[in-house]
Amino acid sequence: MSGDRKPASARSGGRRVRAPPGPGADGPAAVGAADSSASPTDPTRGWSPTRPARLRLIVPAGTTVTGAPSDCTPHTLSGGYYPRRTGAPRYDCALPYWVLEDTERSYDFSVRIDTVVPGATGAVSIHPEWGEFAFDPDTTNNKAVLAVN
């Protein structure tokens, strides 16, 4: 995720708003895999842009997700099971198998702003399906602020 971009923001006061987070212009540079030929001392050896990854949405305080895409799974904030499709504090969304620097993907969430919480923020970030992005020299740009003020 680009750290140079302004955070997404919405002013709604109880209305429903659409929030389409996703990689693209503000998204990750690349997602890939270290296959069985990868070297533990050279994480770029054996790399290919095929490793599955997930986009994670952390819902800002004072808001409720009222509609989530079918390829996004609701979770508790720590990643545990969440029993309902809507209202979760976190969603992990499937990304296409190939995610390159020019890949664009949108996720159409419906979000209700329930309470004005000054400075409330959530986040949109990208994570590997398992482990870490060993090939990523800068993981600090894999996350963007989602602000609702």
C-alpha cells in the first residue's frame, strides 16, 4: 500500500456509505511466492508472483459493515471466527492468484456510520496467506489508513 496517499475518509452521520478498499493505484507493488527452490539466505531465489495473499480491512470504531463482498470473510479483530456476515471488526478478502504491480481489485463494502468517534481509523493492508513476505524489502508500505471523520 502506498504510504504517500491521503487516507480514505467519509462524512455521513448515520447514512450508509460505500467503501471500496482494494489494491491498485493505492495498493501493493507485488505479491509473490518463494517456491521450493528458494534459498533461506536469499529469499528472492525461487520467487514467483503466484503466492496467494489476502487484503485485510480493519473497520474503524463507530462504524458497522452492513454489506460485505462474498470473497471477504468476517473475523474477530484477532482473526478468530465471527458468526455473522455483517458487523465484524475485520474482513479478510481473497486476492487473485496473480497479483502484480499493476493489478487492480476493488471490494464493495457497505458501511454505516453509527457514532462519530473523533480520529477513528481502521486500516486496509495486504498479507500473505501464510508466513511473511520474505521478498518484500519494505513491509511498512503494505498498509493504508482508513479514516472516518
